[in-house]
Amino acid sequence: MTDRYAVLGNPIGHSKSPLIHGLFAQATGQDIAYTAIEVPLDAFNETVLAFRAGGGRGLNVTLPFKLQAFEIATDPSERARLAGAANCLKFDGERILADNFDGVGLVNDLRRNLGCPLAGKRVLLLGAGGATRGALLPIAAEGPALIAVANRTAGKAHALQRDFAAHAQLQSGGYDDLGGQRFDVVINATSAGLTQETLPLEASVFAPGAVAYDMVYGKGLTPFLQQARAAGVSRVADGVGMLIEQAAEAFAWWRGVRPETRAVIQQLTVPLA
């Protein structure tokens, strides 16, 4: 019997998840049907429960419903609790399990696909929203020398530092507080790539040989990546690998088998030009 999965969002027409999970299922011999469902903004809970009642096995969740996905869960993971958001649900009888694989996907992409392990590195995260919250635990688990969070509103970054104090040692502040510091990995976790906004970032934050990573994908050279290139950074990447790696984690959680990702990443990558 074919097992049913889906991704929920609004809008959802742009989603690559049905393609990605279809390729994973084909490669691993899993009998699943995976669809995209555009959910009315006021009907998330009803849609989740109806999907489960209809025999659905699990859901990916994208914007703007990740907070609601966490709230509907009966059994959220520690990652989801600290992020305050979930991007994946799994149904087990009346239980709704939730996890957040975004940060794991990011770390896996950096380490496995880009050859950039984070152990001993100085890592800078730009932005203090949900994307950063979801990334902090997986990054901290890699043993970096430093994790810094910079945000336009320094108070939001300081609040993040307090929330994660028991789990990770963070440096926090505004962009102006980065003066004189250099980082080996600089990750844009803001939406600036979607809005074509330039961040108030000095070229000096990029250490020699640094990696610049924008979580936005499929947009070519975003303003952040252009800033990095102008600062002499040769190793730049967008978030397509993160998207596919987090999907692989979800697939493994649901199906018990982890698909290979490299061929799918190659298929979906848009040249950074």
C-alpha cells in the first residue's frame, strides 16, 4: 500500500519537495506518494488533522506554518523546542511527533558536500530569527571555536544568547559589534536574499579562505554572496544543499533509510552567476 506524505505551505507552488522526495523514493525503492498542499492561513491545524485522518504518514512544513507545526505537536524534539518551530511531522497513532531538520541539513551540506567541517572554526550567523534558532544546536554540536550571532536589532541577538545559554556559548550583538573580527564561515540566515537587500556587513568579517553561505536557494548570486565575492571570498554557496539534506533527514526519519543526496543536489543546483 502506498504511504502518503506532503508538504504544507502558503504559497507552495514553488516547492521542490515533491520532486526531491520522488527522487529519493525512486532511488531507495520506497512506495510513497508525496504532494504539495497550499493551506489557507487560518486552516493549518484542520489540514494536519484531516491529512492524518485520511491515512497520511508525515508532513513537511514550510512558511508560514513552522511555529504552528511546533504548537500542534504532542512530542516535539529538543531541536524543535529550542527553535520554537518544526519543519517535519510524523504521525504515530494519536501522537504527533515534530522535529526541525533545517540546522542538520545546513551542517550536513557544509561538511559533506562543501568540504567545510565546522570543528575549530569561527562561525558567524547573520540574523536572529527562526532560521538561526534552528541552526544553532547542530552547529554547536560540531565543536566550532566560536559561534557569533549578529542582528540589526542587537537585543534580539542577545535574547537568543540567553535562550541557548545552557546549550551553546554564543557571542551576540549588532552588525556594528563585529568590528575587527574575522570568521571562517559566514552564514546569512536572514531573508535579505529574497528581498535583494544588502546587509550592513564589513568586508573584513571574512577571514582568508572563508566560506560564505546563503540559506536562500535558487536566486543565483544574492546581494550577500556578491558582498562576499567583492571581499575576495571564492567559496560561496546557496541553500540548495541545505534544502536537500534536510529533506533526506526527514525521509530517513519517516522511512528508516537515508537516501544519497549528491545527484539530487547536482540536478537542482542553479549556477551562482
